[in-house]
Amino acid sequence: MIEYVLSGNFTRDLKILEKLNGKTIEIDYIQDSGHGWLKIPKNLSFGLKFSRYSYEDEKNLYLEEDLDMGKYIQFLKKHNITVKCNEIIYNGNCYIRNLKRIQEQYEQ
């Protein structure tokens, strides 16, 4: 089951979903030697709740691949939005590991 957080952006989110319906969006899938994250703009989080295993910076969420990434892609598919992942691979640890953990408004 996908959980949502109702916020003041609900109407905006619905408009974005309607605009993206039937379209393909490109998202970076960033990996290092131990893990991977889907990088999404915060304004495309659609009020979904994500785990404390994901990260964020000022503009983006980095959804961990084991739980949050699948939840997000499933949500998009449910709304007839296709995802094309651009793979970015780092040798050693990726910069994402040094970002702060996801804030409470996105947590499960």
C-alpha cells in the first residue's frame, strides 16, 4: 500500500499528474559500489511517504533502491507515467551518502 501525506500542494500535485499522464519522464538512477538511489525533484514527490533510508538536499530527494524507489515507480505507473532511468555509476562511495537523511514530512 502506498501512503500519502495530504498537504497544501495537493491541487498542484493533481495538476502535475494530469499533465504527465501518458508521458515518459527521465530520472537519474545513481549507484555506487554498495547501493543505489533514484534522484527526484522535491516538487515531484506527490506527497508520498518515504523511509529514513533515503536522503535529501535542498532541491531533490534520493530514494533508496530497496523500498522507496520501487514505491515511487509503482505510483507513477499507476498514474500512467513511464520512467526512463539514466544510470550514473560512481566508483567507491557516492556523494549521496554524505547528505542528510530524509526529513520527517516524507518519512513513513
